Amino acid sequence: MFSGECVVLDEFILRDINFDPEYEATMEQKQIQMENVTVQKYVADQAVENARAIVTNAEAQADAQIETARGQAETTRLMAIAEAEAMRVKGQALQDYPEMMSLKFFDALSTANWSLIPCDSVQGYLPIQPQVQTQP
């Protein structure tokens, strides 16, 4: 186009470009929408990560409760076995040494709380008739 006039177009620069205000507003809205989509994606990703953390925490708590229950059950089982063994050993000892029963009885008597009430005062506490002994 300029070659016939011996002019060479070496560079073309537009400065102070002004677009129609409606076009600028449309482009600005499009940019805002794209940024909103990006923000919403980050918010959704964060919500997913928070949900995963909650699930992981709940699973860990459930596992801890299960292990606690297993430990308590094992403790109960072992205590029952120990108690049964102790009863078996005591029973065997009483069979082997019957006089131990008397010793246990006397030990129990030594720790008992005793009260002595004169015979003539019992009537005030209990409605008991004195027994009369007959001579044969």
C-alpha cells in the first residue's frame, strides 16, 4: 500500500486506546467472574480437605475407643481367670487341709463386732420367751 509511494511502514503504534465503556465493563465483569470461579474452587477444595480431616479425626477417635474397649475386655477376662484360679487353689487347699476352715472361722470371729446383752435384758429387745428346762 505504501510501497508505491516509496514509503515503508516500519512500525505501527496505538497509544491512548479507549474502548467503549460498555465493552470495558463487560470485560471487567468477565475478569471478575473468572476470579470468582478460582476463589470458589479454592473454597471447595478447602471444604473437601476440612471434611477429610473431620473424617480422619472421627476414625482415629473410634479406633481409640475400640482399643480402649478391647483393653478393658482383656482386663476383665484376665481378672476372671485369676479369680477362678484363686478360688480353685483355695478350694484345693481346703480339701487338702480341712482344719483351715476352722482357722478361717476363728479369724472371722476375731474381726466381728460383738455386743453382750445380759440375759434378763434380752426381753426388752426381742420378744423371746425364756425356755424352761424340764427334768427327765
